[in-house]
Amino acid sequence: MSLSRNANFKLVEFYHFASQLYAQNTEEVAHRIIIGRAYYAAFLCGREYANIKNSSGSVHNDVIAYFQKHNRLVCNNLSDLKELRGKADYNLTDAVQKREAGESLRLAKNILTTLNYLP
């Protein structure tokens, strides 16, 4: 299945959903979901922007490596976002705070705006 800006599902909708969830929830489970959706909005749009077709587990690092060469700000934001997502998805012993969910939305918005997925 190919993901593109012209597909029926718009990748940026992950970001919009996460933003709505952020405004409506204070529960930790919501914070974890927000971080994951913010990351995937930025990652998938970045992968599409870079025209990377790889869908293996290494694709996350491939996208970061692309932006390391082409846009350091996007690279740094995506790396930070990936780290937050790792904590939210895999480190279940540490609490995830609302401020971390907000930070993930800020990072994702920076990436999506830079790549022209958001105005």
C-alpha cells in the first residue's frame, strides 16, 4: 500500500487527531497515544517527502539520515520526536506527562510546517 498526499487518507490527519486528543484529555494513556500519532505524522510525511520506499524497520533511521543531509532542523526534531515515542511506547515504568505530549506536537508541527504539510 502506497502512502501519498493524494491518497484518500491524509497523513497529516495523525497530527490533527493528536492535537484534538491533547486538548480533550489529561490521562497518561492519551499522552502516550498523542506522542505516537505526532511521531507517525512527522515520520510518514518525512518519508513521503524524501521519497523513501523502504518499509523495513530501518526506514525510521533512513528518514532521519536523509534529513541529516538535507535539513538539520527536521533531522533534529524528528530524532527528538522518535526518542519521545520510544519512551511513550516502550518505557512503561516511567510516567509520560502532558508537557511531553505537548512537546511532541510542537516538534511534529515544526516538521510538518517545514515540509509544507501544514500552512
